[in-house]
Amino acid sequence: MTLTPRPPITPDEEFFERIEPSPSMPAPPAIIQLDPSAPAAELFASYDPPVAPDTVVAVAGVSAPVAFGIEESAPRPASVRLAQRPLMKVSTANAKPKKPAEVAYLLETPPWSGLWPLALLTLVFGWIGGGFLAFERLYAPDSVLPALLLALGGAPVALAAFVHYLRPQRIPLGTAIGVALFTAVIGIVLLLLLQTVADVAAHARVRGGRGSFIWAILFAIGSAYDAIHSDQMVIRWLGFVFGVGLFEEATKLLPLVALIIWRSDRHLSVHSFLCLGFISGLGFGIGEAIYGYAPWNGVYGVGDNIIRWYSAVPSHAIYTTVCAAFLWRQADHLEHADGFWERALVIALAVGLMAVVHGTYNTVCSLGVVAALLMEVVSFVMLIWAVRWITVDATEPPGHPPSTWVLALAHPSPMRVAIAASALLLLVAMGLGGSREAVLPAILRSELPSVMRPYVDGVTIERAADGAALGIPLTVAFRFNQERLELVGHFTNRAPQTLRGLVVTCRENAEDQPGTVIELGELAAGAAVEIDDDRGWTFAPGEHVTLQAEGFAAQTMILP
């Protein structure tokens, strides 16, 4: 029974004496005198007839209805001291129940050992599996299914693994979906637009244009992106830090900046805010992978695709989580900043550290898997430090129920199932790849211009330019060489005797005189010879080729 405080009621006994009873009027409530020395349970049960449920008693100066058969919210004291004052009945039929008190939950700083699923996913499955166990297998350009399997095995499991580590009380599902979609679509588009304008500013010959402040900034951004192609590692590192790292991390923080400026973060704990940062980075990584790092965009290696979905996409999320911690600490400065540039400075300060880590990661990736794996470990160290730094004495704002699906991921059993499913999807996706010899022709057909695609399987020429059959007993074929990436001419003697004085003259067109003359000399019966760049000529569609041999008339053919 819950005793709800209310003001004591002092009835007017003279008023009750002046009222004439009538048949339609209910009898006045009984005034019960209780022995204050007896225990409460015995007091209520000792009267005959029993005390009615709506009878009001005064207990220690508090009036409350007596309720039976209701589960109590807290244990009742062993004895109750009753007030020494008259009582009257008060109707409680329309009384509203009191709202439960709102409680702010103290959230624990997560232990670093909770990162085992995310570390297993990125370091073992991603870098070791993709870097050492893919065995140079390739995907065809239209390989959608294996990319989908890798995406399902990487991105959702990475999010579940991070929630398992951080263990927030709740994640607003609608906000999380909005943040991911914004970064994956709008964020990617805004970044590509910035890169395009910056590239124009860095290379356009516009007099006086670079004198403006905005144009100078765009020129600097474009120059930073140009620097990533430098042969010097230091210059390349500067380009990755101040170009790729700085602006990709800033792009991923945009939805979190909007939450702070619009004060939509008031109902969020720092744990929830960090989870939204992870989700924002995850969305960016997914959009980047689909747009530029997939088989249909020229990334055909099975290992490259595994590293992308199991390591690079979660890495984006880890970087953004660390940046979100700095942004949370600078939330007041961001909210009350004066104008665009002051807010841009706050964002730059929030992303500065991870821009350096991001740029270093991109730089050392060219040194091999081991160097990239070590930088991935550094990102985990940064994550552990940032989470411990920002979540000390963190609380969950009151008034919002915990998310059941979030609480379920705190247990190890669901994470074991998720990791096992991720490993299975990884193995199936690896099995869908093919050997280099089997897949490379399809890749070449997709990459080469349309006029060159027939040469991947080889083109055999049997007639001269005038339509007559070749008079010289040669089998003439042209094939695109997959190793040298050039069009090679193959000439095979199909006569029973040796051909002597064999000369091949190559011209780009009929007016090209005298052309490039390649003397092959003798060619034994059944023997073959190749003409490639090592012999001083690389073929192309539409070229004129003239064949000459002793005892045969010269024949000219045109490559289709």
C-alpha cells in the first residue's frame, strides 16, 4: 500500500449534526478509532465489520485510503502511529495516481575487454583474412552478392560489437537511422562537391580569383588533395591529413553538430551520443564503399573488399566516435558560437587529432598489411582512451525507457552468435571469388573501350582489306595481353614449308608512309611469332598491317 501525502482534514462536527438523513443520501462514513500501540496489519483486521477499502485513516499526519488485495510497491512498516485527530471520509474515485519519480541512471565506464568482438572483426577477419588469406582471388565486375554478404557480415556486426562494448541504456532508433542516412548520402555528396570545387580552384587559371578568402581556402583544399599523389611520403602524409582526414572527419560530424545546435541532444547521454557518432561513421563508410570501393567500381580483389567492409568501414566509425567525444566536450562552445567560422573552428578542433590518425593510416596503407594493421591497433587505443575520458560519472537522462535490443547486446551470447554469423558470411563471400585466370577476361571487357573488348578473347583475320582471302599461308590473330595490357599480334605459319623473308609493315592509317617495318626473317612450318611493344610496335583497332614473304604477293589487312 502506498501512502500518498495530502493536507489533514478537520471535519466540522456541527455541520454533520445539522444534516437530516434521507433515504437517497448515503450514510456518512464511519469514524474509526484505532489503538496506536497495535501493529498496522492487526489494527485493520481486528474490526468487525472489516474496514472498507475506501475508508480514510490518518497515519502520522497523512490521510490515505486503505487498500486491500493490491501488491505494494514497498514493504510496509511493522507499526504505524496514528494521529490523534477526528477523521472523515474523502472520495478518491477521481484521484489521479502520482507519477513515479524520474531517476537518472549512473552509467558505467566500459572496460576495454568489451572490445573483443570489434577487435576480432577488424583485426582478424578484416586485415588478416583480407590481407593474407584471400590468395589473390578476384570478383567479376557484376559481383553484387558477395559484396552484399560482406556488407552484412561487416557493418551490422560492427555496430553490435560497439554497443556491446559501450553498453548505453538506449539508442533512439529514428535518430540513429536519420544520422546514418544523412552521412551516407548527403554527407558523401557534399564532400564530393567540395572536392570538385576545390580541384577547380587549385588548377584554374583565374587572375585575381585567388585573392579572395574563400577562394584561397578552396585552393588550399585542392592542393591538399593533390598532395596525396606525391612520390614523397611526407608530402603525401600532409595531403592525407589536411585533405582526406580533416574533411572526411568533419563531414561525419555534421549530423552530430546539428543535434547540438538544435539542442536535440538533451535527451541523450554521452553513451548514446558516442553511439550516434559510431553510426554516423558507419554510414559514411558504407556510402564510400558503395560509391567507390566495390567490384562495380573497379575494386576487384577479394582481399580488398574484405578489408573494406570488415576493417575500413568500422575504422571510419571508430574515428568518428573519438571525434564525437571531443565534440561533446565542446558542445556549449558550439551551441553559443557566433557565426559560421567560429563553429567551423570548433569542429576543426574536434576532428584535429583523428584527422592526423586518419591521414597516417591512409599513408602507411601503401607500406603493406602489417603497417596498416598496427595503425588499426592505434585507433583502438585512441577509442579506449576517449571513451574513458568522456564517460566518467556519466548518467542517463531520466524519463526515457531503456532500449531492449541495446540491453540484449550487453550479454556475450548474442555477440558470439553475431561473430559466428559474420565469419560464415565471410567464408561464403570468399568462395564466390574466382582465380585471376578465370575472372580477368571479364574485368578487361568491362574496363577496356568497346572497340578493344573483342580482342580480349582474340580476333583472327582471314581476309585482306579488299575482301580476298589471304594469299600468304599465315594464321593472323590479335589478342589483348592481360599481363602487359597491350594488343599483341600473333603470326603462325600454317604452310608445310618454311616461310622466308617474312616482313610485317604496320601503319596507323593508309596515308602513314612508309610505316614501321618489322623484319621477321624465316618462320618454320607450324612455328609462331609475336609482335608487341618489345619489337617496336603496339597494335590498335583500325590499323593497317601489310604482310610480305618470298614467293607470295603482299597482302594488306585492317584491324577491326
